[in-house]
Amino acid sequence: MVLSTDSRWEVVDRIARRTVAYGTYKRTLGDVLGELTVKPLTGIPVAVAALFAFWSIFCSFAGALVTDGFMVKLFDSHWLPWLQSVWPDPASWHYFVFVGDPLADNCFEAFGVLTSGLFVSIGVVLPAILIFYLMMTVLEDSGYLPRLAVLVDSVLHRIGLHGYAIVPMILGLGCNVPAVTATRILETRKQRFIMMTLLAIFIPCGAQLGVMLEVIPDMIGLVFLCLIGGFCLFGYILNKVIPGENPEILVDVPPYHWPIRENVVKKMWNRTKSFLKEAVPFVLFGVLLVNLLYLGGVIQALAAFFEPLFVTWFGVPKETVGPLIAGFLRKDLAIAQLSVIPMTAYQMFASVVLISIYFPCVATFVIMLREGWKELCAALAVLFVVVFVYGGLIHAIGILLGVA
Amino acid sequence: MEQKNKISGIYIGLLGLVTLACGLADIFVWAGINPGFQVGILEIAGDDFFRWAWGGFIMVCAGLFMIAGSRNALSLQQFAKVTLGGVLVWVIAGTDIFARICENIPAGEEAPEFLNSLSGFIGGFAPPYPPAVILLPFTLVILYLLYTQAYDTE
């Protein structure tokens, strides 16, 4: 049967009458709140409050409740003394590798695979990662994250990125591995390269944050300030130096809504599961390798070799070479190692910044390699320059302020 | 409706002024203008940048939002500003209460047991309180207006 044009329109009208409801759109409170959170004047204070809540809940849950409240007692008062009493021959190599220092009275200082290794991965990093991913998922699923992307868009354009770069940046605060993968949401190779490089250098992961909270709670603000300063400075330079485009984006902002519990649980489980699979073996293997290198005298030889660079240029003790090697396996592990090296407050601060900006951990390294070996090589070249220049700059500022 | 709008506006304006004053006090005490003070159940310790300077800034913004929304407070646009101000106070008070809960669940470093006793846990919530926690019950009026949809939806 062939329908004429008029008949077709008649059918269309009939369908439309039965399916389309007409009315006037009424703005809701949610709509107005949504608008207010993307306008800079009202949106910036809300973003500042969201970050405040994020950090405060992170510290209270991971720091005060789980790690300080339960894990420190469990590991230091029960696990460590039991292990020290049952493991045979404290003078043996296997005692040094698996239990660590026989005189240590806490798991941070023992530095054995079964003491520091387990304490860092289960007692410190796991609670930090759990609460981080919970809050991240809530922000994502409530519809706040796209608004944050709109809000920071103009700022990020100054360093060659756009608003959605906030997603890999926040993900990077949990773990750099999914963050590097998330750089694919950026449009051009230039943007992806800048984001990947800045992630590897200036964004500390959740594990690192958890350990920093334990080791240098009073200096975290200062370390963050240095990392944010470096992020903006080197982002600006990279944007000027690297050829390529920074296209504008159109962001689809969904309405605010309550996160669905099943989705939150599923996302959290998937993220935590992959983190546990990747992180725990690396921490244990990292402690094992560093202890073996200590036993073989490799760390001591490297420390002696790099002494002029570390002491003169960076202003940190030569013993930080050991943690820097461990830092390639896990940066959280490296910061835990720093806590037992005797040094001044300034040296501790400079060492933590150095470890943060130094080589990405091996898991991130592998993911960066998957994104392209040329990009990886270029990112590493930038990284060496940044570590050398920024590390020296921090030392110079320390000397000028009379604290170094 | 007119009468309700006026009364709500006066209440929200006053609440905004008090919130603003509390936020400024948080920042001034942190900056060392006053070395921390306690009046009755209210305490501003001012010993930590994150809690008092950063948190104080958020309280200042909350106060300003409430003041800005107090004129014709029950219109949709204005009530959204008031709600945003209330949310900021709830963020600060909520994180303060959450921090107390987290600190009071474990028994403490010296105690042999892991969990705090019930009396120890409840005792951890005794006064003094920071300004945001004291302001919390007064901001519940905003929640009431929100749930009863007292604002103009047209």
C-alpha cells in the first residue's frame, strides 16, 4: 500500500497526539542548584567545600579510625611481637628479609616483607583506597563531577587541557593506573601527553596519601602546595612547548540525583579489587627486592655513587637512594621507608616531594607503555628534567629561607 | 505567604549573619589575632589550618549565601542560595561529627582492648563544640522549608 504525503502526515499527527504530552516546563530547585554550582561566584565555594569534605572524611576514616585506631595496635602490639617470637634465628638473612629489624617495636620501622609489607598494604593503603573510591563514586554518581569539569574548564585551558581533565586528575589521587587510562577522554595527542606526564609527576596516589598521613601529617599541606605549584608551572610550560591543539568541549551536565547503592557498591568493588590485585603483590615484592639489594650491598653502593647529587643538589641525605629505588615499585612503600631515616623536617619534606615527582611506579609505567612507547619516552625525558630542575629549585628556596 | 516569606527572610538573614561571624572568628583565631577561646559550649581552637582557615572560609561563604538569599527568601532562585548556604554548614558540621565518631570508636593507643566502651564513646561527644555543630540545629529550619516545599515553585 502506498500512502500519499497527506496521509503520512495524518498518521504522524495521530501518533503524536497519542504519545506526546504538551505542557510548560517548570524549573525545579534542583535545576537552580545545578546552575549555581557551575557559576564561578557560587560554584567555587561549593567546590572548596567538596574538597574539604573529601579530605576531612579521608583523614578521619583512613587515619583516625582504621589505621591509628585498629591497624597500628593489631600490627605493632600483636602481629610484630608474635612474628619476632616465632621466627627462628634473628641474625639470619631470612629473618632480615621477612621480619626485618629484630629490635623494631613497630611495623613501619621493621621493614620486613611480613611486617612493613603487610602493614603498609593492608593496614594503611587499603582503608585509604576504600574511602577514596567511595567518595569518588558518590561525587561521580550524584552528578557533581561534570559540574566540577565545567567550573575548572577555563583554568585547565591555560595548561592545554579542558574541564574533563579533572576526571583523570581525581582518579589519579586514588591510583595513577586507571587515571592514565582515563586520559583517553581527552581529544588530542598533545592533551593526552600533557595529562599523562603531569599525572606521573605531580599527582600523588591514594596509597601515597595514606602513608603521608601517617608519616608526615603536619607537612602534607606544604607538600601539596609544592605539587600543585609544579603541576601549574610545568603544565603551562608544556602547553607552550608542545605543538598541537586544545579544542573546546561541550559538556553534558546531568541533573543532580542520589547515587544508587548497587551502582556505588559495584563500582567500589571493581576499583578496589583491581587495586588489591595490582598493589599488594607489588608492595610485598618491593620490600623483598629492597631487602635483597640491601643484603647484596647494592643500595649502599648506589647511595655512595649518588651522594654528591643528593646531598649537594637536592639537599637530602644519601640514604634516600634506597627509598627512591623502592619508589619505582611502590611510592607509598618509599615514603614509609623514609620515616626511619634520621633527617631534619626540611629534609623529610624535600625527600617526600622528590619521591612524589620522581619516576612513576612500575604499574603506572606499564600502563603508560601501553599508551605508546614514544609518549612514554617523551614523558620520562620531561620527568628527568622536572625532577632535576624542581628538586634543585626547592632546595634553593630552602637555602634562601634558611631552612635547608 | 507574604508573612511566611518575611519571617523566613528575617530568620535566614540572622542565621547568615551569625554564620558569617562564626566563619570570620574561625579564621581570625587561626591567624593568631585571638589565641583560641571557649565560651560555654562553644570552642574555637584555631590550631589547624585545614579545619579553621579552610573551614572558616567555607563558613564565611555559607553566611554570605544565606544573607544574599534572605531577601524574598522563599522565591525559587533565592531559596536555592539559602539551601546552598545550609549545605555548606552541614558539610562542616557533618565532617566535625564524623571526625568525633571515628576518634571515639577505637579504645585508644594505651588501652589493651580494640573497641571503646559505650560510656567512653558517648563521653567523646561531650561539649565544647565548634561553631558549625552549634549552628546545625538552627539550620534544620532550611531542611524543614525544603521538605515542606515552602518555597515558590512557580
